[in-house]
Amino acid sequence: MSRHRFLTPRCAGQPRTVHPAPAGTGRVAGALRRPIQPCWKAPPRRRPSRPPRTGLYRTSNGPRQGGRRPRGPGAPTREGGPVPEQQQIPDVRKSVTVNATPEECFRAFTERLAEWWPPSHVLLEKERAGLAFEPGVGGRYYEWDVDGNEIDWGVVLVWEPPHRLAMTWRVDGRFRSIPDDERASEIEVEFTPTDDGTLVSLAHVRLHKHGPDAERIFSALDGPSPGETLARFAQVL
């Protein structure tokens, strides 16, 4: 009997394999035992590519090229905490027009402080005996009680009679005194002459410096209190 040769299927690039048929059979023994290898492979899965970040994003200073968006005001730090310096706390502004000259207004504001300062605004534990300004930049404005104990409300930052005055405000969210200006906001006062007298403008600024107390202080100041203070001031002129 003639011997037959069978060819095992192969893929492109693989060598040809020949299996001789055993005598007396017309079959290739190896063909039953040896599995046929597939001649294709599935292509690797590819993740969709992301376009490069080459566009423009807008910052407070205008468009800027780049891929990472900058932190905006009030954005958390990597540690998760807020940035107090960037808290967005609005200024509180009040004004009143009085029938007096800017010179008279400036003197009344700085020399007759105890006459118009609200009696409820007290940092002392005992009864208040007086209030006063120390004139000039760096001077204190402070109060003292009947025993002579003193507490500073802040220090003078701007002293420009008769038109402008500015000072720090050393008070926390529970209306208690704080020892320095690190967490103190500021008060700006302007005396502008008008046809009817003088426009007295009071602005409470940099409230973000109070840190966690900033919003609470803003809520208190944005009420009627500053307006009542200016109304009391107008009554002494």
C-alpha cells in the first residue's frame, strides 16, 4: 500500500510540517493528537487618546496658554484648607451728610470719640470711662475703664486731616479684643466737602483677614450698626 503524506494547516511564515501515515491506515496519527494552532491573533485593545491640552483658559489677568487651570480665589490648597487671603468678603460701606465743614468733622471724629461711639460697643469687662485717639500714624485708639485698664481697638494707618483717616479694627467674631493686627480688618473714613456740608464715608475693608470669623463679622457689619454709628456722629455736629 502506498504511503500517504498529509499536510497540517499552517499560517503564513510557519514551516511546513509533514506527518507520515502509519502502515495499514490512511490516517495521520499525529493529526488527531496535535491541535491546529490558529493563524490569527486578536489586535490589542487601544485606549482612546485624549487630545493635548493646548487651548487657552482665561485668568483674572487675561488669557493664558497651558494645560493646568490655575487656582481661583478661595480654591482649596493641596491640604484641603481654604486660602484666607483669597476669601471673597465684600467691603461694608456707609455714609452720611452732615452740616459741617471737613475740618469740623475730622476734629469731632478724632477728638470727641466718646460722645458718638455707641455705648454697646465695649471691649472692657468693666464700665467704660473714656475713649481717645492718639493722633498720627501709629497712634492707638483705645478705651479705658474706671480702674484705668486699657484695651486697644486698633492703630492709626492714615492720618490726613481734614480729609482722610484709616485704622485697624482688632475685634474677633465674638466681639472680643485681639492682641495685634495680624487678623484685624481696617476702617477707612473720608470727609468730602459738598454743597450741603460734608459727606462722611465709612468703609470697613479687608474683612478676609478675620479668617474663620470673616463671614460672621460681615453679617454683623452689613446690618444697621454702622449706619447707627454715623447717625450718632452726625448728632454731635
